[in-house]
Amino acid sequence: MAIPTLKTRAEFLRVRGGPRWSTPAFALEARSRPEAAHTAARFGFTVSKKIGGAVVRNRVRRRLRAIVAALDPAHLRQGYDYVLIARPGVVDRSYCELRSDLEQALNRVNRPQAAARRTRKPA
């Protein structure tokens, strides 16, 4: 089954500013789509020239797509858009490391906002 993806620049830009979590291999950004609360989660992939030449960038994009396709749907929220932004460390990471990084990042960005913030104890 094909992964629902973000296509336009406007869709990618709308996700910016939402919860974000970085790993050595990529950064994950997320944002809800209130108008589409009961639709499948969509993904966008950004791999810049900092990662390498066209062959390397395409290989990284394929690997990221494969990891997303193999994800358990329980890690995703319906009606959310996610953007994976590749970082230079993605080239050297193993499939298992990338998968555990993605699961950890999804857990972090899907947390309720009140629980994600640290609160200071009064002095």
C-alpha cells in the first residue's frame, strides 16, 4: 500500500512550527489537520544536497519511505502530517537504528503538549 505523502510546498510549510524531535539521522515535525481528523497520516520527506549527491539522496529517501511503510499504525495519529528532514547522520545509520529513532521521535511528537513541557517546582 502506498504511503500518503505531502506534495506541495504549502503542505510542508504548514507542518513547520508544530512539535519537533531530532535524532542523529533526521528531524521529525508534526502538525494536525483538523479538517481531516479521520483520515490517514501523511508523510513528507526532505533530503537536501547537504546529504550527498543525487544517488545518495535517492537512497536515503527510499530508506526513509521503507521505514515509514513498515511502521505499526499504532505509532501514528489519524489526521496528522509528518515531515522527516534528513540529517547527515542518516547515511551511516542501520535500518534497525533508523526504525527505533523514528519510533522514539513519533512518541515524542505525539505526546500531549501539557505532558511534554517541563514544569519548574516553586522555590
